[in-house]
Amino acid sequence: MNDGRFPLKNRGMMPTAGPDEFIDLDRLFAAARRQARLVMLFGLLGLALGVAYLVFTPPVYTASTHILLDDNLAKFAQDASTPPANAEAESTVLSEVEILKSSRLARAVVKAENLQDNEAFLNPPRSPVARLKSAVKSVLAIFVSKPERSNGSAENGNIGKAIARLQQGLSAERVGRSLVIAVSFQDTDPKLAGAITRAYAKAYLSDHLDANFDATQRATVWLQGRLDDLRESSQKAALAVAQFRAKAGLTEAGGELMSEQQLSDLNSQVILAQADTANAFARYSQFKAIVDSGPDNAVKNATIPSEKGSSNNNTALINDMKARYLSMAKREQDISQQFGEDHPQAVALRREEADLTKQIFAELQRLTESYRNAYEVAKAREDSLRSNVENLTGKNSETGKDQVELRNLEQRAQSLATLYQAFLARYEQASQQSSFPIPQARVISQAGNPTSASSPRKSMVLGLSLVLGLFAGVGAGALQEFRERFFRTGEDVRNALGLNFLGHLPLVEQGLVETTRKAPATATGNQSGQSGPETVTPRMLRVAINAPSSAFAETLRNTKLASDVVLHHTKCKVIGFASVLPREGKTTVAANFAGLLAANGARTLLIDADLRNPGLSRSLPLLPEKGLVEVIVGQQPWQSACLSDRKTRLAILPAVGNKRISHTSELISGPGMANLLEEARNIFDYIVVDLPPLGPVVDAKAFAPLADGFVMVTQWGATPRALVRSVLQVERHIAGKMLGVVLNKTDMKSLARYGVFGGAEKYLDRYGSYYVEQIGTDRSARKMEPA
């Protein structure tokens, strides 16, 4: 099969980008198709491991029960309380979960069910994984120092083992955001799993009752002791109050101290006395002002107020006298106006007015003096009351410290009395609750014996095993893809080397060598006129001739076309076939290429120039004694050393490897080789040279100036791309004459998996109708005849 383009210029230019390009989607899908078998193999392996796990793993049964934490169960024995907050409720549930997981509760279950004597419980059948863990722990235990065991009985050891087994198989967790706890236990025996789960629920409720009873008992004992102390302290405090009050004389009447009552009364009297003094002073000041104004003004202008409810008639007498005075003054004025001032009656009236004025003024003086006396009496009474208040206030201030001390004593006595009453109430409540037989939890879902195994789940194990196997296969396939550094497709050749890709050569069957026979020497025809041996050529070197309609032959035709296009100006084309590593099949490719050229009528010479390892010459059934080395050094003409195929007229110049030669590079690049090629160019159309590999020796590099072009033979899926690229980058003169690259030993069945969408490798099935012959199946013999 061929897939190539033939550049006429810039042959052998290496790509600037060394690393491969990033894989696109087409390449990714192609890689997935290539690794599909490996992925499926790993998937089947994972599925087989899952089946083995199910076969060797004992079934495990799970029994579960649900416990509700309900404070309402104790509402008849306790006072109603507010429901707890969310955070408090969550912490409460988590605390109860830890109680369920505790070793103390596990010990109670072990003793209740006698699990320390149950051998099936202590040593259940184990899965392969558990056995592996146990083996690893046993190995690690060798390197860990063990603590010395006490001389305890074997029964205690069994109890500890049973407790550890219980805690390992127990599961307790909160159900959502509720106050329900789901308790489950796993065991290989379904009846034992149900019995243990029910025993756990029973032990938990009993533990609740025992904990409440123990707590109330301890609280009752403590409260009893505290009550005795508080009673004694309260009595002592009350007695200290009474003694201090009696000692300080702080007696009480009506709930208050006597001194405080007296002070209150005196203050009231002082207020009243102060009002009386002010009233007396006001009357005295009023009459004193009247008297001080003189007799005439006092009589004429003064207004004498009358006192209501008063026993003194002086004011009434004064008012009567003043009324008589006013009447007499009016009569005297009237008479004086009518009869004159000197009228005897007017004179008499004026004398009476004067006498009456003296009387009124005298009465005002006496009344003023009485008001003064009354004011002095009220003032004296007020002063006396104030003095008493001051005395009593000073006495109370002296007893202030005693009152403060008394208040402190009373407060302490009151606090002790209140505390005693509170503790007495709590003691009575605790005494009643100690005998209350209802816990604050109840079982809402009783555990039964499970009827089906909870583990291992067959569907989940098989599905997970298959998925893990597929993942492992994907990983292995990805690793292989990332490790892919070889030539597979023409795109790989063009991307890595920047060279023309000439096509794929299918893998040819090995060991197809026909029988040999001797023949008499004959003339070499019109070429040399000398005699030579007749031999039979092995079929490995005649694949393209035996199957001219095969993909193998088509790739070689593509190589011929590339050489004709690139070397169209050259009459005789010297083409060297080289490889980087040995055993890549370059000898087979070179021989078949030369045979195909000869079969098509071209005059062709095939030279075995691999002097150190002449594989082409060794594959011949009959090897002459003289070959290329003797021709180069001039010991024999090249025409007499050549063999010729009777059918195709292909001339072969072998290399005799009887002795080891160290200077082979000098031989194939020296004047002898140049003369040989110069003479052969005049006779042949193509000279095909089988060169040594580029990697181990420099013979091909030395022969480069004598060649017109090179064909690189690379083994499909075996030769690293980086190695070929580095060799060609160093050997620039060879890369500059490179006609293209042939991928040899190609697995045609696997090639399509490496092609991307649009690549030639994807259409091999369509190409098959044009390749009617299969290589390696035609066993007809082809003979070699003398030149």
C-alpha cells in the first residue's frame, strides 16, 4: 500500500517542531479504538475479580432499630419545660449516639447475650479483604513491641474481644434533623444480628433508667445534706437578727422602729407649729403696723379684721367703737356744714370723737400686745419641737451603724430562708422522680431478623468491578498511547521527519527458502562474457515478483515512481537503501525493489554493500568465492562476480563474508567503488545498493557522495521516531538526498486502528479489491542464472 507525495525541492528538510502535536479528537477516537481490546480485557478481568470476591466473601446481614428521644414521656412526673433549641437538641442527639457506641453499653450487651462464649460470634467467616488486612497486621505486629499482659482469665479476654467485635459491627447515627437514632448491627448470622440489635435497644433503655435513678439518688443524698446545713444556717441567722435588735434597742411597733415613729410624729408637729407661728406673727405684724401709724391714722385708716371662731372680743369691740366714731364724725361734719364749726353740738361731737379715738387706740395697743404674746408662745413651741427633732435625729444617726448591721443580718437570714425553701422543693421533686420508671426514650421500630443479605451487594460489586476494570484498562491504554513513540502512519513520518512517505510494506512470512542445486557454468551474456554459477533465489527476496498485484509490490512501485520523479534528470539512478537499526528489513526491501525493477524490464544491478553483515549475500543458496570486496580492490572484474536471475535478468553483486573487515567505510567510498559505479552507470538503468544501518557504522555516511538518492526503511511500530529524527538531523547530506521513508513489517490488520479520519489507513478495506494477491502464499520457484 502506498501513500506519498513527491517533493521536487527541499528534500530532506527536518521539521522544526520536534515533539508530536497534541492529540485532537480524531486521534483521540482512533486511540480509543486501538485500545478497545485492552480496555475490554481489563473490564473482564475486573468483572472476574468481582465474581471471585462475591464467591469467597461471606454474606453479611444487617438488623436495625430506631430509638426516639422523647421528653414528653416524663411530663407526668416533671414540670413542663420549653423545648430545647436546635443546637441543644443536636448536641443531645450526638451525645446519645456516643453513649450507644460506648464500651460500657457494649459490655452490658455482651453479658446479656453471653457473647463471650459464642464462638461463631467471636470468630466469624472473613472475606479475602479482611484476611489480607489481618495478614498485614500480623506482619506489622512482629515489628511492634507488645505490652505485657496481666494474669487475667481467658474469660476477660473473650469479653474484650466480644466488645471490640460489637463496636466494629455497630452503627448508630441520627436520622436527618429529627430526634431519632438509627441503630444497626451487621453479622454473618441473621438471627444473631437481630438479637444483638434488640439487646442494644433494651440495654440502652435500661441504661437510661439506671442513669436517671443513680442521678436522682445522688442528688437526693446531696440535697439532704445541703438541707440540714441550710436549716441550721437559717436558724442561726434568724437568731442573730433577734439578738442584735435586742442588744441595740431597735424595737419595732407596727413593723417600724419606735425611734422612727417618734421622729415622724415630731416632724408633723413641727410643721403645724411652724404654721401657727407664721399665723401669729402675721397678726402681730399687722396690728403693730396700725399702732405705729399713730392714733389718728390708726383710727381713720386701719382696717381691723375679724377673727372667726375666736373667743377674743377685742376686735369686735374695736370695730363697734370705730363704727360709732365714723357715725359721730359724719354727724359732726353735717352739723359743721349746716351750723358752723363753732356750734356747740359740733364742738361736743368733736370732744366725743377725741375720747373715742383714745379708747380705740388703747384697745389697739392692748390687742397688739396680746398678738405679740401669742406669737412668742408659738415661736417658743416651734423652737421646742425643732430641738426635740434635732435631738431625736442625732440619736438615730448614732444608731445608723446598728441599723446597717441589722439590715445585713436580716438580708442574710432572708437569703438563707429562701435558699432553704428552694432546696426543700427540689429535694421533694427528686424524691418523687427517683421512683419514676419511664425513660426519656422509646423504641419506635423494633429490630427483626433480616431475611436478605445487606453486603456484599452483587449488582453494585459487579458494576463497580466492571467500572474499575474499565478505568484500569483506560489507564493502561492511555499509558500505552503516551508511550507510543514509533512510526505507524504516513502522517507520523511527515510530522516527525518532514520527508516523503512512500508507503507500508506488509509483514512477510519468514524462512521461505527454496531448495538449491548446482548448474554448469554458462556465459554471462552480452554483459561480460564470463562464466558464473547458477543458483536459486530465496522467496523472501522475490516477494514483489511472486505477487505483483499485492500491496507489497504496490508500495515498491510507489518508491520507483518517487525516484523517477525526483531523479528524472539522472540517466542511471544509484539508490541506497538504509535503516537506522539492524533487522528492520532493508535488505528484503532493497532486493524486492530491485527485482520489481528488473521484472518491469529495467536494467537493474543489486549490490550488497553491507560488508560487515552481508545479509543479502548470506540469504543466497550458493555464494561465490569472490564478491564486492574483491571487485573494489581490483582482484576480479565486477562482471564475473555478478549473479543474474534467469527470469527477470536482475544482476546481483554479493559480498563474500569469509573474513572480517574493519575498514569497510573506506572500501565502499573509495576509488574502487566509484569506478565500479561509473562503469555500471553505462550499462544499467538502476543501481540498488543495500547499505549497512546508519546507527552502528558510518559506511552509509561514507557512501553518500556516490549515491543519487536514499530510501529509509523503518520497521513499523518498532523504530523510535526520535532516533530516526536525530540520526537524519546529524547526517544532513543523507537527509538532503532522501527520497522517502518506507514502513516495513506492517501489521495490515492493525494498521487501520492507527489511522485518523480522512487518513489513507482508514480505507484499507476499500483498497483490498485492487490487491488480489497475498504475499507469502505463492510457492513457485524462481531460479538465478549466470550473468
